[in-house]
Amino acid sequence: MPLTTVALIVILLAIYGYFLGQRRAWKLAGDGAVAGKLHSLPSYHGSYVALWAALPSLVVLLCWSLFGQAIIDQMALHSLPAERLEGADAGERGLLLASIKNTAAGGGFASDDPVIIAAAEYMNSLQATGQWAVGILALALSIMALAYAARHLAPQFQARHRVERTAQALMILCSVIAIITTFGIVISLFFESLRFFERYSIIDFVFGLKWSPQTAIREDQVGSSGAFGAVPVFMGTMLIAAIAMAVAVPIGLLSAIYLSEYAPSRIRGTVKPVLEVLAGIPTIVYGFFAALTVAPAFRELGQVMGLPVSANSALAAGSVMGIMIIPFVSSLSDDAIRAVPQSLREGSAGLGATKSETIRQVIFPAALPGIVGAILLAVSRAVGETMIVVMAAGLSANLTLNPLEQVTTVTVQIVANLTGDTAFDSAKTLSAFALGFMLFLTTLCLNVMAILVVRRYREKYD
């Protein structure tokens, strides 16, 4: 039984439980009576029954999704004859397991070894049996929990307290998962970066001026210098991000001021959704636009002006990226400006200030935290963009501040170093983690600077 089907049935049972609990609550209140006899509203009784019908079964399905395949893999692997596993290290066991999985899935990578075929058939039978067992268990739990919760209802039953405590526990769980995920990302980047810095000096990485991650596989191989100086990569990242922000911040901020303070409601209702559509366009489309339209246009313009413009330039990538992140600045800044209390505008007008003076001296300082947050989000989006840079700026790690030349960024190099058949423990692959860790530290510094700016210039009102 597919687990998606089981989950869908559980959700339908939860919906049925909600209406069942609500109907029983009205019956407990008495026909034609108000719900005042109940400790909690009927909707809370329905939510209580729905939670009981859904949560235990969904927990079982989640546990099976997380750990079921790992258990089946180990059972299938240990079904092999003892002599096949004796003396095998972790890598060889992994190859055996991969062969079993490929054979179980069928296709062109299936093995013709009878032992592997038997283990694959055993794996398929375990998966089918496990799915049916877990599906039946989940459905049985859902039905029994629904019946228990429905019979547990009473006029003075504190359904609201139970539902609110459950919702609070779920929110705490989500917060803990987010925090653990963040720590997991940081820790994984940190330890993989340490493995890289054991092979390459951190001083040379941070202050090196040449980036050439093509390490030699053989001693006699040429053309693989293995230089990991990250300065050109980070310089290209900052150059493209600066160009993007030079396009996005003025246009986005001025459009936000116009839409929130000057534009009629009809124009605002039309222009703002059109601006926000830009955020929904896939980045690959922006990359095609940059590579096929903007970059050739800049190159032809440069030829007319006598400037040497590269076919792939930082200016083309940064300009298109700036267009892409305009909605991040305009929409969030518009929300921050409109959140300023109307009484501040009226007070400023009452003191004789013009509209522009009110915007500069009252509204802008009051909305500064939201505006800085919008700009910081746009910077993070620009720093993390990959496709536009690949298609419009190239892969060359040039140490330059000339926006007319080719550059590359951190994210592009991370993708380039983690793709292909490169060994996972090579310096080239591990350098991607070092770049990611340094990019994380850079983003953290930007966040700290933004907090300091907000604390320095924020104005509080009663």
C-alpha cells in the first residue's frame, strides 16, 4: 500500500473527525441550546478529535519514511552469504548495497550475480511487506484514536486547552528543527572545511590571489596547478552583488516610496503585483535574458564607445540580477513604509512640513528597520545567485574590479567543484565546503552590520 495513499486516508479521517467532534459537541450542549454549556467551543472539540486522528498515524508514517529504508538496506545486506561480507570494509559494503538496490529497481544496472539477485528479491519483498504493515498500523491507529477522542468528549472537557497546548508543542518542535538544521549545516561546513585546511593553508586560501582548483590526479599530469586563493572568487561575488544592488536599491526604494505615499489606489493595485511578478520568474529565464540580450547589447554599446567589453561580463550579470531582486526591495520596503502610523504623518503635516520633508525626516527613519531588512534580504539573494552568473559572467576567476570583464562567484565555484566524477575527499571538492563556510561568515557579518545600523538609526515611538 503506497504511503501517500495511507497519508491521504489519514487526512480524510482527520477531516471527518473534525466534523464528528463538532457535531458531538453541539449534541452535548443540547438541542437548540447555545454553546455556553460547553467549556470550549465546538470547533475546539472538532480540532481535538482531528488531532488525535491524524498525529499518531502521521508520526508512524514519518518514522518509517526516515528509518524504514535504512533498516531494509541492512536486512538485505546481511542476507548475503557470510563469506561475501567477511573482511569487507565500509566502501565494499556500500558497493554491494548499491548493486542490490540497482538490481531491485531493475533497469540497465541490474546485476547477473545470483546472490545479488536473491538479495534484491528479498529487499523488494521487505519493502512491500513493510509498506503494507505500516499502512495497516497507521490506519488502525487513526481509527482507534478517532474513536477514543470522540468518546472522551464531555460538556466540561477542556478541549481548547488541549488543542492550544498541542499547537504550541508543534510550533516549538518546528522551531527546534529549524535551529538543529541550522547548526547541522554550520557544523558540516566547519568540519569539512577543516579537512580542506589540513591540506591547504588557510592563510593562502583567505589571502591568495589565484584560484585554480584543478588538482592533478597523477604526478605527471600537467595543467592542474591546484591554487586555492579565494580572493578573486569573493571579489567577483562582491562586484556582481554591488552592481545588482546599485540597480535594485534605488529603483526598488523609490518605487516603494511612490507606491506607498504618492500613487493612487488604482495605480498601486496594478503596479505592485506587476513588480512582484519579477520575483516569480525562474532564474534560468533571467540567465537566458542576460546571455542572449543584455550581454550582447552591452558589448555592442562598448564597441560604439570604444570600450573593451567582454562577451560575458560582470556588468551584464549584475544588471539582470538587480532587475530580479527589485521586488525584494520594493515590496518589503513598501510594507515597512505603510506600517508607519498615520498619526506621524498628520503630526508632521500639522507642524508645516511638506510631504517630501515628512518622508525624509519622519517616515523613512521610522521605517528604517524594515528597509534595512529588505536590502539585506536582497543582498543575500544576490550573493547566493548562481544561474545568472554562470550564463552571463562566466567561470573565470579574474582578480579585477572592472565590471566589463569576466568574473565568477562563490556559488558558481561551489557548483563547479561539486559536480562531475571528482573524488569526495579531494582538495577540489573540499574547497567547495571552505568557500561555503567563508560565505556563511560573510553573510553573518552583513547581518551583524545591519543590526548595528538599525540600532543606531532606529527611532522609537509610543
